[in-house]
Amino acid sequence: MSATLRSVDGQDQATLLNEIQNALRGLRFGAVEITVHNGQVVQIERKEKFRLQSPSGKTSS
């Protein structure tokens, strides 16, 4: 099953695809969640994770 991108608040399909691309841009670790209601994209959420390492690249015990 798939959803189609339809206009939301006057936004066309190209605008929605651009917003999704913007959410993905520069994302190294994380997720982009697209919420669809009644066949329309209503929310795009970006969750980004930052992985921290010690300066030497080793973890301390």
C-alpha cells in the first residue's frame, strides 16, 4: 500500500518533495518520519542522533 503526495495548505507535490529532501540533507544518523492523514502529508519530522567519541577514538573503561 502506498500514499500519494497531495496538496496540503496550497503546497504542491514538488514543494513536499523539496521539504523531504531538506529534512534528509546532511543527516548522518537518524530518521525522517512522514506523517500522512487521509492520504495527505501533514507532518515531516527529523530526528537526528549525534555519536560522541573520545578524542583518541577509544572508549574508556
